Amino acid sequence: MDTKRVIELKGVSVYHGGNSKRDRLQSDLILKDVNLDINEGEFVYFIGRVGTGKSTLLKTLYGEVDLYEGDATVVGFDLRTIRRKQIPYLRRSIGIVFQDFQLLTDRNVFLNLYDVMRATGNRREEDIRRRIDEVLTLVGLEHKAYKMPFELSGGEQQRLTIARALLNKPRLILADEPTGNLDPVTAEGIMDIFRKISESGTAVVMSTHNISLIEQYPSRTILFAQGHITEVDVDKLLQEE
């Protein structure tokens, strides 16, 4: 694998259903013959109708859904041969941003980040606090460290999920509809953060239904349709809209 490549997929098939072979046999093929390369610092959109496989492919990339067909390497990990005990190490090299935030509601902003760093093997208190300060400043929450999640707006909660995703300095960010629950102005602020992240050298892969965001922030775009993926020209896509 190219050292600058964070995702390399060759002939990958993705299925609905669970993580066992039995589940796979009982489920439907959702994507077939997926070939995709993404390098460090790239910003890539996944677009397509609901049910076309965007979220399922993202889950495959971070080890939530097992891979049975094709070859896939993500941040240096072979998804065909990866063992269950190795998946936490895969995820330390990936930042994951969910639409529904998935924050710990019983602890404040600082502890949401602190507990993640401790859980992923960081032990030096000084280093932990320094990194938390860095990511909170990056997402504009440096003055909200001791707020509870319910005291934050939706946009601030999403900024916190991005800060959490950045803690371990990942090579890749996977964002599943991160602006889906946000108003247009707040969504633009989130996009500005993602663009800064990609410009710093971290690849960002973002699934979205929001074509207006693609118009404002054009970048490489992958269309999911009829069981396949196709790279599309953004200008032509917008004309069709």
C-alpha cells in the first residue's frame, strides 16, 4: 500500500446484515465490485439515496461490518485478515463522527475527551490535558470545557464529536451525515472545520444528502447507486439538480 494512501479497496462487496457468515448468507448484496483509493489530505463526499450503502461501507471501513469479498486496506490494516482484538488499534488511527453525536451525557466536555484518551492508552496527565486543549481550540470550544452536553447547542455538540475524533491525531476521519441535524449556518461552520482538517493532511470522507454543501465546498464526489459507486463531476451533478 502506498504510504500516503489511507483507503485502498479492490473488488469489495458489501452486504446488509450482521457480522457473521450466516448473517451474510441471509442478507442482500448492497454494493458490488467497489474500487476506491483515497490519499492523505483528500476530502471526499459519499452521496446517494438512503439505502445505497454509504453508511454500511463506512462501517466496513472502521471494522463494524466484516469484509468477506474483495481486498481492503485502511490506514495500513488489512480488513480481510484483521482480528477482532486489532480493531481498537484500527480505530485509534481513524476518527469517527456520527450524526447523532453519541456523547457521554453524564459527564462534561472535558471528561468526554479525557475518558477517551485514557481508554486508548494515554497515561501522561500533562499530555492528555495539552491535547484536549488543542482539539477544543481547533473546533472553537476552548471556553466550554466544563459545560455538560445538554448545555451545548447542536452545532457545539457536533464540534465536540469532531474534537473527540481528532484526539489521537488520526490519518483518516469518517463522518456519517455530520450536518444532517444542523441548520445551514451551523452546517457551514462544521464544514469549515472539516476543510481545515483535510488541509492539515488528514483525509476526510463524509457521507451527505446536502447537495448545497457540495456546491459551497466542492470536492471529490462518489455517487452510490444501483449497487455500485461512481466518481462524478460536481458541476454536472449540480446542473442535473
